[in-house]
Amino acid sequence: MHQLLSLVKNPLLAVEVSGLVKRFGDNCAVDGVDLKIPAGSIYGVLGPNGAGKTTTIRMLSTLMKPDKGYAKIFGHDVDKEGHIVRQLIGLTGQYASVDEKLSANENLFIFSRLLGLSRSDARKKTAELLEEFGLTEAAKRPLAKFSGGMRRRLDLAASLISKPPLIFLDEPTTGLDPRTRLQMWNTIRNLVSDGSTVVLTTQYLDEADQLADHIAVIDRGRVIAEGTPSQLKASVGAASLELKLKDIAEDQKAKQIIQSLLGVEGHVSGEGIITAPLSDPELITDVLLAFRNEKIQLSEVSVKTPTLDEVFLAITGHETVKSEAENKDTVLKNSK
Amino acid sequence: MKKTTNASLPALSNQPGLKQIIRHSLTMAYRGLLKVRRTPEQLIDVTLQPILFTLMFGYLFGGAVSGNVHNYLPIIIPGILAQSIITGAITIGVQLREDMEKGIFDRFKSLPIPRIAPLAGALLADTIRYALVTILTFATGYMMGYRPETGLAGMFGVSILVIAFAWCISWIFALAGVVGRTAAGVQGISMMILFPLTFLSNAYVPIETLPSALKWFARVNPVSHLITAIREMVNQGVIGQDFWLSVIGGITVFLIFAPLTMRAYRRKA
């Protein structure tokens, strides 16, 4: 177990949230959120832009006061015991929370000093973290010349200086390229093996699926589903097989094969694309072999896993309509 | 419930102590200085203004106000010093606004440091700006032939007075920075406060020559008292009534605006 945890009120429950509400004018950003996050796990908060994820994290990390309800971090109230809570958490925000005008080295040194390390300890810690996050070579360059991935890594490194038992990551991989994203995932997994609890928000179902032990799906300020990734996926339904025929005329024959092998009705679209629910991926081979035997030629084969949109559709009955307009917002904000 | 048996760790406390406040404010000041080193152009207001204004107004008004430039210098140097130091103080608001708009402030707020540290640190780091203003104003004056009675000692005493005054007055602009919505807006508001406050004083012309309403304002204007205090200290070596009025004025501004700023800052935070 994490070292600092011997000092807290409740070492087993990292986060306890009850009836949390935050309003901005008429808009209820967080509308009665309840959460229980056990220590030592990765907890994913999944939802589209504007669902209330960031507002929730901001309240949990004492940046914002809740209007109603309470939140406790290891048993300490975020409102009344803010200073204690701040000693137990690390926060990596959605927008890089590092000093643009300074170098990576200077950033980490200053944050180390602010976290109570002596000059020499701060210098040691800075070198250690730069090494660990592969930033040693770029350590003295101003951040203006950093790539998005390097900035995120520095940001995360800064959150880990004091080895906090609870780490909040607000959309840690949004805007990163696939390779950097994978690196980030590995880093996050390592945090938990060191005994920390990680709470991360994400818009991506596959990210929550890859990392989280538990997921809360949040929409319009409310938790609409909670469970393990497999429970969640089961509630959405299985993956689906998508085949594109070279010759549209063969669609009925193709449909019959799918019916007989998968035992389900395939859906044929105008362009010769057949979609069918797929419960067992093993069966793909059979389907493809049958197609070859019947000399039906395919131009495309794909297996689609459920997307966040489908999860939402399944749980709420409405799509993530907000997300596109809000995405534009995000892009504008980032490019500022 | 709280176990404090683990000897290697200090107990968690909900209140930062005075030692922590000082320490973290100094670290924040260090951050401010590093930023100045990275972007020295942010010192342009406090380096160019005292030089430019001293040369410009000295040669412009010298003949008209005092008969010649040399006799005008003991009047205008303290005036420009006071004006430039207040110009230097308004930057804090713009800097705070810019900082607070960025993600970096979120991190500061999520760290277990006293909430006042980022503010206090920025104010402390500004000392370097105030010191620059003081040195450059006196140096330009010296080049133009200004030789004050009290020499270096007088100038040193005056430096301490104006820097302390600037610390106090900068809380007004810090408040503007905390409550303002954009950096440009804060800059605009601060300029609106700055210009009447510094020009409608005894900085450049004798108050007696002003029309009556203006005369009244220039007399009560705290900047006039500061300028008179500087003139007395540096030209005659006298610490008079105006010195004490400036000190009291500065402390009053601090006592009113520091809590207001802190309250607004906590609410935004």
C-alpha cells in the first residue's frame, strides 16, 4: 500500500462522492453525481465533451467548490479539508498545466520546491523524473519547442513528484498520436503497480477498456452506468462483422451463409455492405472460408467494436449529439 | 482515527504555517525571476520609460517651469521616479490575469501550498522591476547633470521608500488582475487609473499654476505626497510630514486592497 495512506482517515476508499452538484448559471454541469472509487485501482470516467467530467475532477481536486453534495478523498472532505486533500492528490489537467516560458528542468524544480523538497532533493527528483519520462535531452529547452506528447509527459511527471496516493488525469491522451498514446497508457499502468490510485477521464471507450478496472459512464452531469469494462460492453452488445461485396448481386447468397454460420440475420445496405452481430470472433474464419468456397469475392472485411456513441445509444437512447460542436470548441481553445 | 505512528512522515495538517507561506512565496518569486530572464522584453516599460520621460520632459519643460533644465531636475526626477514606479506596479495585474488564464494556475491551486503564495511571489519578484526603475531614473538624471544634496545615501533611502510604496500600491492592480476578464481589459483599466493619478499631481508643474478643481485634486493625490517626500529626502535630506503621509497612505492601500484581492482570488480559485 502507498506510504502516505497510513496517515489518512480512510485508506481503502480513495474517492467517495455523494450527490455532487455544480451549476454554471442555468446550466447544471454536474447534476447529482455519486461515486465510490476503491484505492489501488484505475477508475475511468467516460463521457462525451460537456458531460461534466472535467467539472467533476475540478471539484475532486479542490479547484472548484461543489454547490451541493460532498466529496471525500481518503475520508477527507474536499471543501473543509482542502489543504490535506491537496497533499494526497496529483492533477494533470486537460490543458498542459506547466509553465510555457520555462524549461522542463525549471518547471520540475519549482514544483518540487513547492511540494516541500529541499534544494538538493528537488534537483535529484527533477533529474530522476526527466530520465524516467525520456525528457533528459530536452530538459533545458523552453517548452514552446515541445511536442504535444512531451508536454503531456512533463505534465504527468510534475504530478508524480510527491508520489501522491491519488492521481487525477483529465483526458490524458486527447490530441496525442497513436504511438505516444500507447506510451502514456503504459506509464499510467505503472502508476498503479506502484500503489497509487488513478482516476482518469476519457472520451474513448477503448481507452477506458484498456486501462480501467471500473468505469463510470457520465452524460449531462449524471452517472448513467457503472461497472467493469466487460459488464459495460455486454450491456451494449457484441462486436459486429462488416463485409463489403465486390459484386452487389451476390448479397442474398452472402446473407444466407451468414445466417447459417452465425445464426443471425445480416443487414444489407445499398452499397453491398453486410453487417452482422458477432458474438464469437472465432467464427470469422468459417464465414470467410464459406465465402471462398462459394466464390463470393470481398473488397473489405472488418470487425467493429462498439464505439462510445453506441454505448450511449444503448444506455441512454440518444447519441452524443453535443460532441461535435464541443469538439470545435476544444480545437479552438487548444490552438489559442 | 488519524494514525501518526509512521515516523518518516509528518502528520497531515489542514493549515499551512507562516514558515510555509514565506518559503513558497519565495519559490514563486524565483519562478517570476526565471521568467524575466527568459523574456527580458517584459522589462521594457520599466527600463525605457524612466529614461525616455526624464530626457523628454526634462528638456521640454525645464525652461518653462524652472528657467533652465538644471534647476528643473530636482523637481522632475522625483516626479518621474514616482510615476515610473507606479507604471511598474500595474504590470502585476496583467501578469496575474495571463497566468490565471493558463493551466499552470490549476496546478498551483492543486498543490498543498498556501493560496497566497502565487500572488505574494509575483509581488516579490516585481522588486527587481522597481529597483531597475529607481536606478535608471537616477542614472539618467545624473547624466543630465543632476547632483542631489544627499548623494548616494539619499537615493538609497528614497529607493526603499518607493519600493515599499510600490509593493503596497500594486495590490490595487493585483485586484484588477484577479477580477478582470482579459489581460487586455486589465491593462486598459490600469492605464485609466495610472494616467490621472500620476499626471494630475505635482510631478511636472507646481500645483499653484493649476485651475482650482485640479489644484484640489493634485493636493490630495497621494502621489503628490510621495513626490514631495522624495524631493525632501533626496534634495534636502529631510524626512517630513509628506514622508509619513506616504507611508500611511501606502499601508492604508495595502490594508484595504490586500484582503479584497485575496477574497476575490479565493473565490475565483
